Amino acid sequence: MAAKEMLQPSIEQVVENIEKVIVGKRNVAILSLVALLAKGHVLLEDVPGVGKTMLVRALAKSINAQFKRIQFTPDLLPSDVTGVSIYNPREMQFEYKPGPIMGNIVLADEINRTSPKTQSALLEAMEEGNVTVDGTTRPLPRPFFVMATQNPIEYEGTYPLPEAQLDRFLLKLSMGYPSPDEEVEILSRVEKVQPIEEIHPVMTVDELLELQQKVTEVYVGDSIKRYIVDIVQRSRSNASVYLGVSPRGSLALMKAAQAYAFIHGREFVIPDDIQFLAPYALSHRIILKSEAKLNGLSAEDIVRQMIVRTPVPIQR
Amino acid sequence: MKTMRYIAIKMLIYGLACWLLIEWLMPLETISDTEGVEVFIGFVVLCFLLYFFRPPFWLSVFVKSIYILWALNQWFYHASLFTAPTRIWQETSDHAAILFTTRLMELSNSLRSFLFFGLLWLVAYVSYRWMVVRKRLFFFYVLTVIYVTVLDTFTLFRGNGAIVRLVAFGFFFLSLLHIERLREQSPAIGGIRRWWGACLSFVGLAVLVGYFSPKLPPQWPDPVSFVKSYAAAPEEKQIDPAALKVKKVGYGQNDSRLGGPFIADDTVVFTAEDERRHYWRVETKDIYTGKGWTSFQSEQMRTLENDMDIDYSWWSPALKKKQITASIHMKKTYFHLVYPLGLKKVKAQEDVVYRMETATEKIYTTDRSVYTLPLTSYDLVYEYPTFSIDALKAAPPVGDKELLERYTQLPENLPKRVRDLAKQITNGKQTQYEQVKAVEQYFHANGYTYETTDVAVPGKKDDYVDQFLFETKRGYCDNFSTSMVVMLRSLGIPARWVKGYTSGRLMEEKDGKNIYEITNNDAHSWVEVYFSGIGWVPFEPTQGFVNPYVFTASSPDSETAPLPEQRTPEQSRVPLERVREQSPSLPSQDSGILDRFLAAWSWKRIAIALAAFFAFVWTAYKTRRKWWPYVTILRFQYKRKRGDNLFAAAYLSLLRHLDDYGLKRKPHQTLRQYAAYVDDWFKTKEMTRLTMLYEKSIYLPKNNPIDWDEVRELWENLIKKTVS
């Protein structure tokens, strides 16, 4: 076990805020912040009712950001996401009505329930940072952070995200069920008031943007870059893997590592960051062969294998 | 795979336990009149085989019983196997009474063998329980070593091979059982492969070094005579302190303390088929200590090949000689030859190498390696000399300084009256021969008597020769010959003391050859005197003995020719190394020592020593690396250049030391994880602190100043921890 590192004080405040609402999910909170600071997006793969919405709302409220929620359904249209231009008879022209995507923090709930057309509208917005409605490109607000969820259990009437689109999420997280003690704690917390109402912003959006800028300045040594590439390369030559991690994966891992190092108050990335983040940053970018799946292997197992097989750089 | 290894180790343990027991049986044939030891060995092997395969109890008893009955039947009864039990029962009941008395010698051979089988059965079971089941060996092993060494010292049994085997297999076995015991306690124990490596290399190294390193001659006098005399002491102490030592007549090796009575012993030593009577030499001694004789300390050996002419000049070529062959049949086991003066060739059936100790002219019989090899019979070719009295008289005084120095050695505290007596005896004698003759004859008159029982041992302040010449005047060959040598030496005549046997008793004549029987009673000592231009000439001062060599009055024609002085026989015999060693051109003592060292250490030995040394260093490096950290600390203590590179080097060496210490870092472990592991082990936080500093130095761009002093303190603390 690596030694526990202190968090950056401002980040610690955010995490503490989230912890007031969500019990025992510090790790998920930190990882969400990693994605937020690295200007990436998160795919939460979880069963309903474990607190995904609360997490995002707490995060949004902590940084005093605009929170939007899109509930994806099969009949949702792209324009329901991006917004539409409606003719204003008084002004005698089309007027743009922003969609729910025009927020700082967007919860895209059950993203795999909607049609690929709608999905790609969202994903394009995530990637490009702007939306095009009726030929007009409109920038999305800054910061822009999407937390998409999907239910790993139900596949009936869903449109699983294609690999190319999964690749666009920086991290894939899972909250999982709370432990019995934690669950008791949840019950007693919500007994009288909803804690989400109780928390206050601890950071402004401008401060967050500044932090995002600082993250990019975190130093990644050559040996670390080589280490990232070594790990990623192993996914491409692994016998159980059908499709390995793309260079975008390497990039994601590095960006996340920068944010993670920053969160911990370091101005440089260490191999521990890489090892910690690799399962979250890489496992959704790997497609296993069906034999491997039948053997009970998961993408996380493969990532763990990759890490174990890669020697850590201990010299410059 | 695993079970295969398990079975292999099990077999190894059973085999080694069996071997150790057999090691006890091996000497029996030599030290007792036991015959057919291999049958007993077979029984032990059978016992261990049965323990290994664990048949039902009744079956193993049955098999062993059949084996015993078969063996006894083969040896004694020669009847049907089924009658054997009744025979044994009969004998047991007949001899039952004996078993409970002290007359054990009266037991019949068959019953004794039967009882021995029983004993072996018991011992095999006990050693099986002890070594294989309990996995304890040390006590038994020490007993075995003592057993072998005692037998080697006090009996004819040669334990050379046994000792080597005991070291090689014994140590291996000890350590194998140790690791097996450990494994029993904690089955998950690791590092077995490394244990094998370490164990085998250490045992191999010990055996190699032991085998190839030069062996010193015994540093103590042979303990046997000492122990015997000590054991004999209580009865005789009150009677006569002089009779402390009772010797058995016969050939012994240790002459450093002469004197004391003899007990006659007519055991036949060998028979010789020969034409002439002459003395049989064994060795010469040339350092008189005042109490007895010791030999010139030298390791010089000359190797003589079987059935090849011996290039050793006994006399000057001018001497009249006759070539004669003789054959020897040994009745007792000796590892040296008995040979006549003038030996030219030895021939034996065995593949034997003769090694002559140049200091004593004793010739050992060995095999191709260094093991001694007793010969039962061999043929000799030798030159029988005829000494011309005229030539001897004409011989000039010996001029060879080196020879003179060596063979006129006398102790400093030799009483003056011995010298005076020698002068008195030889008063008026001109030539060396006449002087020698006068001394030899002196003993025949003047009241000297041959005596074997009432012979004094010189006291602490007495000189052996002085005591005999002036006080006791009674003694045997040793007294006479030693006295003569000492007196001659006091006159400056080179003389030496020779041991061996007289020509023995003539048993029969067979086609021109006489057959002599030589017993222990024929053991003898006499004198050899060096005459320049002739060589060593034997003389016989002992009362009642006659010099067997022929001295003729008329001079042979060739004899008068002067001999080339530059090649006197003795000179040609001096080994090259000694010439070098004593040559005056080497001024300092150091170079002499170096030369002697080089002479003693041949290139082969040096190569082996170097190999052993490097092997030792390598093993030490591999196993004793825990001392290395101090070296590392010193290495970094005085480094002037400070900076990232130094820190990196120091940190990496710390990692290596931690690895040696046993805290292994897996390649995928990050430094931080490893540091936490190390800190957890040492109960500190230093490794984490140091690692965080190191992380800065390697994962950040350069030009990162590092507080070397802080780093060094942490680093030294950690590295010191790896020492303990």
C-alpha cells in the first residue's frame, strides 16, 4: 500500500463536501474530481439507486456550477439534448432554446437507453466542447463535465455504446453498494433532512478553471511517459485481448495522472499515480476475446496483469 | 514432479544413513579377523531397503531372517537352508553358558556371526530411527569420525578414503537433515534451491581444499608408542623408572627417544629370495638430538616408476659391483620397501609408484594418486658392492661442505667426554678408514655387552650416547650404532644412522637362490660412513653382529683412478631446490623462503589454490554480502561530487542491500509501495521519506537541488539496518 498522501486543501474541501452527502465513496469522489480537473468525462457503470445523482449534484453544488440532468429514453431526440431553434413570431426569427447540455455539470442518466443518434450528439458535444444547432455552432459553458451512467444489468431495449464512443470517457467508475455500516449511516443522515440541501459551495467556477489550467502544468517525466506506453503496449499484445488500448487511452491515462498528482499536491507524476488510475482509465478501452470472457477474465483483470508485468522505472 | 523430488530426497537420506553405517563395517576386515564383510554390508543395505519400501512387518522379518540363514549356511553349515535354524538353536543352547561368562573367545564362529547379525539388525534399526525418522545425525556422525580416526591412528587401517567420504557426504548429510527438519516444522519454507547451492559449494570447497592442500607430516610423535608406554607405566613405575618404555622388537618409525628394553617378537615380516647376505634398508636418519634420531625435515620426494631403472647413484661408478636380483614376499603390511644398498630397479605386479623421501631414503609405495598401497611381493635388482680396503684407506678427507655440515651435525650440549673418547680411540690413526675402523672395533672390547632387557632410558639431563658409552655399557644395536655415528661425527667424519633389517635366517636353498626369513627380531640399525670418491659404506659396531658386506684387501685396478670431484655421488643426489635454497648467491632469507614456498607449491597447486580462493571469495560475496553495506557506506562517505547522480547511485545501492537483506522489490512495485513495505518491516518512516526525495530527483526535471546531508542521514540509517 502506498502511503496516504494529503490532498490539495481546496480539493480536500470539495471531497469533504461530497462525503457529507455520499457515505464511504471518497475514492469515487476523488476520481470524479480527477476527471473534472483533467477536462474529461466519467462513465459511471452502476445499478440504480446507489447515489450517482447525489454524487454529481454534490459535486456541482460544491463548485457552485450549473447542474443539468438528461434522462435518456429511447424516444429522446438529439435536439432534446442540444436544444432547438424555435420561431419567435414577435421577433420574426428563429430563437435558440438551449438544451439540457448547456450546463457545467451534466448527468447523462442511462445513456445506453437512447438511440445511437442521440448518444452521438452528446458524445460529440463532449469531445468538441460545442454543439451545432441549425448550422450555428454554439460553445458549451466552461467547465463542462459529463457524468454518464449506464446500467450494467439490463440489456433489454438498450443500445450499448460503441467502442469508439466509450473511448471518449476519461474514466469509467463504479460506485458499488455501500457496506452495511455505511448504509445505516446513510439512513440516519437522511432521517430528518436531505444532506444535499445542507452543503454550501466551497469553490467557484473560475477557481476550478484555474485549477484545470494548473493541472496541465504537472510534469510528466520521460520515464513515466515510457512507463505509460509500456503498460498500454502490453494490452495490444495480450493474448486475451481482441482490441487493445488506443493512443487516446495513453493520453487519457497521462491526463488523469496529471490531475491525480495535482490533487495530491505534487507537481510531478509518479508511477503510483499511473498504477492507481490505469484500471479506471484503460479497462473500458479494451475489448476481450470471447474465450477470455468465457474464462471469467474481465478487462480489469487484464489491466492488472498489464501493470504487474510492467517493471516500474526507478531511474531517470 | 513434486512427489518425484520428495522421493529423491527420501532416497538420498536413506542412502546416506545406510552409507554411514557401512562406514563402520569397512575397517573390520583390516582390524579384526572378520572375513566376508561384504555380506554384513549387504545385510545393512537390505535392512535399509526394507525400511525404505516398508513391507509388512512379518515380511521384512522373514526376508532378513532368510538372509541371515543363507549367509550362515554359506559360511559354516553348507547344508539345506531349513536345517540352519535348528543348528543355530543347538549352538545357542550349547553356548548359552558362555554368553554369560567372560570366556567369550570360546564362542563358535557361526554363533558369533549370528550374534553379529543380530547386533547389526539392532544397530540398523536404531540408526534408521535416529537418522531417518528423527533426522538427528550429529552425535552419530561425531562417533563415526572418532571411530575412523582412532582406528587410523592405532591400527593398520588407513582411514584416508573414509575421512574424505566423511567430510564430503557427512557434512552434506548433516545439512540435508537440518533443512529437512526445518521443513518439517514449517513446510512452506523457501530457498531450498539456494540451500542446495550453498551446501554443495561449501562441502565441495572443503573437500577440494582439503584434498589438494599440502599435508604436513605428523606434528606430534606417533601417539601409539606414547599411549602404550603410558598405559604400561603403573605397574613398572615403582620397579624401575628406566623401564618405563617397553618396546616390541620390530620396525618402528619413531626414533626420537631411544632406549628402554625390548621384548622379542618373532613375527615374520618378510621372506627374501636372494644370492647374497646384506642388510635390508628402510630409512636413514641424520639428526641426533641427544635422546634419539629425527630425520631431516624435508618434503622432497623422488618419484620412481615401477620396473624402471632408478637413476640414483649410491656409489661412485668406479666401485666394483655385481648386479643381483632378489624377490621379497611381505608377510606384514608395510607401505615402504625394504631394499639393499645399491638398489637399481623395483618391479611389482601392481600399478605402483615408488616415492623416495630424499631426506631419509625411505621408499613409499603408493598408487597413482597419493594413497599408500601395500605390496605383498616385489622383485628387486640391485648392485652388490665389494669395497676395497686400499681404496677406502686412500680416500681423501671429505671436502664437500654441504654434506659435511649435514652429516656431522651434533647437538650443542653433547658431553665433552664423548668427543674426548673419540679422539682418544682414533689417536694415531691417519686415514679416515682407519679412524672409522678403530671406533667400530672399540665396542668389541672395553666391556660393552649386547643386552635387550636391562637397557636404560636417558633421563632428562642425560645424553643417550654418553649414558651408554660411560655408564651403562649395555645395549642393543641402537646404542652401538648411534654411539658410533656420534663419535665419528665428533671427529668430523660424515656418518649416518641406518634402520632396517639384518639378512635374517637362511631357510632353504633353491636353485642357486637362498631363501631368508626376516622376523621382527631381525630389525636392526647400523652405520653408514661417507668416503669421498666411493660413497656410503656400511659399518657394524654392534656386539655379536657381523658386517655382511665384503671388504677386500687387494685393490681392483680401476679403483685408483681419481674421481671427478665435481660430480660426487652425494652432490648428484641433492635436489635442485636445495641447491638453490642454500646457494650463497641468494643473500636474503626472504628469497630463500620464497623459493622454498615456490618449490613446495607447484603451479598446479597454485592454480588450485587460486581457484579455491576465488571460489571462497565468490561464496563469501554471495552469502556474506550482509557485510557489504559498510563498504558501501565508506564508498559514499568520501564522495566529493554531490548531486542527483550520487543520490541516485546511493539510493540504488540501498535498494540492492535491501534486496540482499531479504526485502525483495518486485519489478512492478513502485518505490513508494516498496518503501512502505520496508518501513513496515523496520518500523520506521525513513524509507518513505528518502523515497519521496528520490522521486523528486528522478521524476522531476533536472536542476532540482537536494539536501544531501538530510538524504545521507536517512540513507545511512537505512543501510545500517540492512547489516543486522
